[in-house]
Amino acid sequence: MDETSFKIVTAEEVQTRQQANPDLLLLDVRTPEEWEEHHIPSATLLPMDTLIDRLEELDPERETIVLCEHGLRSQSVAHYLVTQAGFRDVASMEGGMSEWTGPVIRGA
């Protein structure tokens, strides 16, 4: 893998990585409305349409896994973070929240 690529990981891999790395950033790029329907409690919401304006809130050295509802937006954001924003350790969760089988809080 070169410095301008990101990984694709499964929901199961995300759960394993969460246990292994408590500093892992799960970056949810969905809308606030989608977040309200369901989300991973440890994830950080940063909607895709606000990313550029809020980029300074993120640490480019931190392991980051981007997620959305089905995996398309997260791939776009992961690509941007690696190729335009200097992030080094970025992955996109394949299948997004539609594949997540972990504990979910509804309406929280």
C-alpha cells in the first residue's frame, strides 16, 4: 500500500480494532438525521458536508476508520483524508452502518 491509499475493513475488523486500540477514531460522516436513527456509541459525528471546514478537529496521526450508511461516502472521505489532508492510517468500513452488528443506541 502506498501513501496515497486507504484500507477497506469489514465491520468485524472494526470491532476487533476498537478492542485493540482504544485511541482509534471512528469517524461517522453521515448526516445528523442518520446519526439520530442509529450510530456506534464510540464514533464521532462529522458530516461529510462539514469535513473541510472542521478538518482541524481531527488528528492526521491518529488511526481513523471512516464510516457512513453503506460505505460509499466513507470511501470518498477516506480518499480525501489520505490524498489531500495528509492522513496516514485511514480505512473505510465496508458496507457502512448497514453491516454493523455491534451494540447500537437508537435515538441517543
